[in-house]
Amino acid sequence: MLRRTGTGVEPCVRDAGHGTGDAAVGAGIRGMRERALLVGAGLVLGHGPG
């Protein structure tokens, strides 16, 4: 889901918490952070409700 903010958009990504298993290198949180940095964005992780 995307939310509009005063300075752009903010994606909301949900995760089942089961790890990446056999995913390719760069498919996890580290890869998401690196891609965000490439476009001048940031990555903030936190717990959702419940």
C-alpha cells in the first residue's frame, strides 16, 4: 500500500516473518535498504499493530 505524505509517498509492506528461505542474494531487508539508498530514500522498519 502507498500513502501520500507531505514530501512524497510512503510504502507500507507487510511480512509474514518466515525469513527469506532460498531467496536470491539481495532479496531481503538488506537489498531493500540498498535499493532505497540508490534513489535517495530511506528504509525504516518497525512493528505493526499486534
